[in-house]
Amino acid sequence: MQNSLGKCFLIILIHSLLAFLMCSGPKTEEDRIRELMKEAGQHIEKKDISNLMGLLSDDYADYRGRDKTQTKDMVQTYFREFRGIVVHVLGTRIDGINPDEAFIRTDTALSSGAAKALRKLVPVSTDNYRFEIELVKNQGQWMIRYAEWQHIGIEELFPESLSILKKLFPDK
């Protein structure tokens, strides 16, 4: 009896593993791009300037003409001024992917202040931004080559972004 239960368990485990492997498949370029946006948000929350700057290509520039070094200075100033930064990457729309370039728009909700644990008790206000980003592939990795952003109202969010925001903050 014990032996047949062990065999049953092993067969179920193998079938589950095979089903997982068949469903998970290789990552698409869209998956990699969405992961890059999530990774950027995590570096901002951790105030990890080194790894954040590592996501920018050497020829990076933003819409105000800031290069990578000037952007690093700007981000360091932001990190000094704001405590407890929380980044919620909401919707990401991929407007075009070529073999070595991609163009995306990402809605992001930013907040700062009280510790993350207290945010569940205290009403949180977010600043919503839309980022328009040009990515370039460098040695198989997507990197940010250009970024432009603007503050947007809640009514300007992509519908999928608004849906995510309402799940995060039900009283918004």
C-alpha cells in the first residue's frame, strides 16, 4: 500500500512538472520588457542608484537632454528628498518591437512618505506618471535609451492601469 501511494505521488509530481514546463515556455520579448520596467521600479524603491543606472544605455538621454551622468545626479537628489519611495508599475503598452529597438508607454503610480507597513492604515496619495520610453537591445539585454515622462491625472491612465490602481488602493 505504501509503495503504491509513493508511485502515485511520483506520477502526479511528474505530470505537474511537465504541465508547468509546457505552460511556462520561453520568455517573449514583451515579457523581458515588462520585467525591465518592474526591475527599474524595484531599484528605485531600494534607492539602488548603481543598478538603476545600469539599466540605461551609454547613449541615454531624456526629453530635457540630460545624459546618463546628469540623470544620475537628478535621481540622487530625488532619493535624498523623498523617503519610503514606492513604485507601482501599472499598465505597460508596447507600441513596437524591432530586433534591436522597442517603444513603450508605461503608467506608474509613485508615492513616498510613511513606511510601507503603515500605508495600509493611512490613506495614500499617489502621483501618476506616463513614461514614453525607447529601448535598445545591447548584447541581448534591453536597456533604456530615451525617456520622457509627464504627470497625468487618474482619468488619463490606461484602462488597465486604472484597474490595477483600484485593486491596489480600493478607496481611490
